[in-house]
Amino acid sequence: MTTMRSLSAAIAFAVLFPQLPLAQSTPPVAERRPKVDTLHGDIRVDDYFWLRNKSDPAVRAYLEAENAYAEQMLSHLAPLRETLYNEMLGRIKQTDLSVPYRDNGWWYYTRTEEGKQYPILVRRQGSMDAPEQVMVDVNELAKGQEFMSLGAATVSDDGNLLAYSTDSTGFRQYSLRVRDLRTGKDLPVRREKVVTVAWAADNRTIFDTTEDPAKRSAYLWRHRLGDENDELIYEEKDERFGVYALRSLSRRFVYAYSGSLTTSEIRYLEATTPDGP
């Protein structure tokens, strides 16, 4: 039954926006699957908890139905979207580069190229007049993928190795790789759900943090290149805190920074003694 209030709203909408059509099809409706939880005697019912399960085919089917409905209802706006996109793109300098910064004898910067969606990480040794070396072209990583995002990107002290992480799902869960910048080839290293990365001074040891099932950065690991056994050296068990691996600006220390919304603490290790306490 249509109430007078909803009918009046529909008429007003049509008067204000005559170029927009009213709904011509029924939007998809998510199925109710009650999930009952009891906490401190309080009963809570969540009819849509099942939508958290990304592996459920019904979840994907529902989201695809929502997307199809949105596409149908907004199809008349396609020309306007194209116009707005072209206007915004026309105001962006597509071929550009970031401000270079010097680190350990190298000049590092990021550049973009017209027609390409992702950045290119590059460096030059000694001065900006030296030949350019491409460390990671994210456009190349994105080939064959629906999505690509670069997370961490940090170079070893000797300048030969790059630890970098990528996400190809859009879920902000990153896979860590290590690239030999002398050859441009990736080493047989792959770590999953990595949040932060820091090199030790030996150019062989990596400290990284990984997520728990709640996507909280909870575990700090020590990984040595060439060693398949990763060592868990710290677990942040307090759910209010996350732990992150950092290198001090002086390069003297590796930090394990553990912080919440209100307080934080730092554990530190001499970068030259990565096996130390």
C-alpha cells in the first residue's frame, strides 16, 4: 500500500528531477538468516550476518544483483559520468613525477605515464642525471589482474634488494615479495597478509608484521632470506593494540611499535644484531 506521504515524496521527486526516471523494477532484497548471540544476558539477532561470508555463493549472487540493479537505474547517467570523467582527467597531469628524495646515495621518486593507471617506482644513483632504474612498475604487476595496489616498498641498506607488498583483491591484504634490483627478478620469498616491513642492517633479515583473523596487525616475525623457517618473535595479544615493524631514521634500530588509540610502547633492537633480544 502506498501512503500519502510516500506518494507526495514521489511526486515531489518527479517535479524536481524530471530528467530522472522513477524505479521501474524491484530492487533485490537480501535474505534474512537470523543469527542469535547472547552477551551478558542481552539477546542480539543479526539477520544479515551471513553476508560477512565472502566465500558463500549466495553473497556473491546478491552483490551482483545489487550491482545490476544500480547499473539499470543509473544507466541514463552514463553520458554524464563519461563527461565528468573526461573533465577530471583533462585537469590531471598524467605524465608526472613526485619530488625526488635522496637516501643512501640514491635518488628515489615515483612517476606516472599518460594512459597508465598505476605508478612506477624508480631511482637514480648519485644524481638525477644518472640513468634511471625501474624498481617496480605497478602497471606490469597489474596485468591479468582486476585490481592492484602497492603497499610496503623498502630497500635494503646495501641498495640491492627491495621488499615490497601487493594486494590484487582490494581487501587490503598484502603479499610480500623481495626483488633483487641487480637482476630485476623476484626471489623465492612470499609472505601473506603482511602489514609492515623493516630490513635489518645485514641485508638478509626482514622483520614483518602480519594480521590475525580480525585483520589486526598482531604478529611480528623475523625472516632470513634463504631460510624457509620464519620466527615469531612477538605476538600482541591485547586486541586494543596493533604491532608494527619500523626502522629508525638513523637506521640504528629496528622498532616493534605497539599502539592503541590512547597509548603506545616501543621495543627496539640494534639493526646490526638482528638475532639479538
